[in-house]
Amino acid sequence: MAEKQKRRRRDPAATREVILEAARTLLAKDGPEGVSLSEVAHLAGVNRGTAYQHFETREKLIQATADWVSDKLFRAVFGDPATIGERRVEEVDVAELTDRLSDFAMENPELCRVWLLQVLAMPDPSEDRFWREYSGSLGRFAATDLAEPDVDAEVLSIMNLAGAFLWPVWARAHEEDARARSVSARRFANECLRLSMYGSMRAHCFPKVAERVGKPQSSRGRDASAENAGQ
């Protein structure tokens, strides 16, 4: 233990990484309210002074941890951030991207839980790199001829990510080995793709629902305005 601490003192980057790992563990376990610099320092095996040298406040530590998790998510799903500007949404392999997200979530449930809790609590989620790219990609896709009309990209993004990050909790409670969990990850990815392609309800069997969701948002707004004007 003493030898590890000596190596960390000579390697500030490694010390910072250990502190972030400890903060991630506590965030996943107790949420932001359960994180303090002293507890993180204790779990990381460093003294409080060292923790304060790297992160002046608890808030900065939590934000740095969220940014760290977001970067890992981004790289796992989208690849190198430096090349993201070269990617055209029309050329994305949707199935491969869905598989990468599902696999990462199954292998890293704590990381994903940390990220989800933080983004849900953020006043402006667009400040998060991964959310900005994921929801932005869906928004750009929805604007192309490849998508059905009237996709609500923000709602769909939350549905997809919440499902992807909660499914591993269910799977890990029921699947005992890594192979079974891998199969579960693919099940989730396949169902996401199937729902996106074909849905789950036959429109002619639910005419009222079809009328409710089948009419473009803009038309509903115009119809409402016309009705109000005629009254």
C-alpha cells in the first residue's frame, strides 16, 4: 500500500484517475448526495489534502467524474471525439451503434448509472458531450428522408438511453455468467432496432391511437389555432 502511494505521489495523473474511480464508485452507490471529498479520499487511499489539490470542491469533483464518464461513453459508442465532425448521420451503421451502446451498458452498469443520474439532474443536458452527440444525432437523423415524420428526438433519446442503462440491472439479476449477459445485451439491441423499424402496434387495430399520434405536430397546432379563431 505504501509503495502504491509513493508511486501516485510521483504520478499526479495516476492519482487523479484513482480519485475519479473512487468518486465514480460512490456516485453509482449513493448518488451525488452521498459523495464527499473525505469519503472519496478514503476510498482512493489518499489523504484529504491530496484530494483537495486535485479537486478544490465537492462540486468540481462530481462534475469532473461526470465528464470522465461521459468521455468513456462517447468513445465506446461514437469513437474518437476528434473525428466526430467527419461523421454523416446518413452513413452511420445504426445496428452497429446500437450494439456498441448495449454492449457497453451491459459491461459497465455503474458507469452508465452515474452518467444517467448526472444528466437527469443537469439544468442544461446539452453541456454533456455524450448527450449532446446522441440526442443531436437523433435530431439530425429525424430531419432526413431516412426517418418517419414527427420523431421527437429528445423523448426518443431519453427512452433509448434509460432503457439501455436499466436493462443490464434486470439482466444481471437473472443471468449468472458473462455469455448469458452478452446474449441479453443483443436481445435489447435487437428489440430497439425492431421497434424503430416496425413498432409494436398495428395501426388499423387502434384507430383512435393512430389518429392521435399519426397527425403531424404542426398540423395539430394549426388545427387548434383555426378552431380557436372560429369560436
